[in-house]
Amino acid sequence: MRRRAFAFEETMAKTNPFEFLQQVRNEGSKVTWPTRKETMITTAMVFVMVVLASLFFLVVDQVIRFGVGLVLGIGS
């Protein structure tokens, strides 16, 4: 009795490359692509959030630096 190396081999369907590409094209056609306006708005929001996060971490870093300086006595 011969055992298979992988159990999933028995359940996987065999497709040739042409069928695979057809399936990829079919799935790609089902995608709802964003409009140019939606893409620009989303990109702008990402940049705004990056700036806000950068400012937040700058402030937090300075507060922690000040606190550590006070505790260690380096600030005087």
C-alpha cells in the first residue's frame, strides 16, 4: 500500500496554465476598482494620517526624554 506525501493532493483540482489565466481574468473582472477621485482622496488621507502620527510620536518622544532627564538629573 502506497501512502501519499500530502493529503491535500487528493482534493486539489488539476488545472493547466491556460485555465488558470482564464480564472484569474474572470476574478479580476469581478473586482470593483476605485475611481481616480477615490484613489486621490484615500492617498491624501494616508499622508494626513502619517503627518499626524509623526507629530504625535515626536511629542511623546520629547515628553519621555524630558521625564527621563528629570529622573536621571541630566536636565540640569
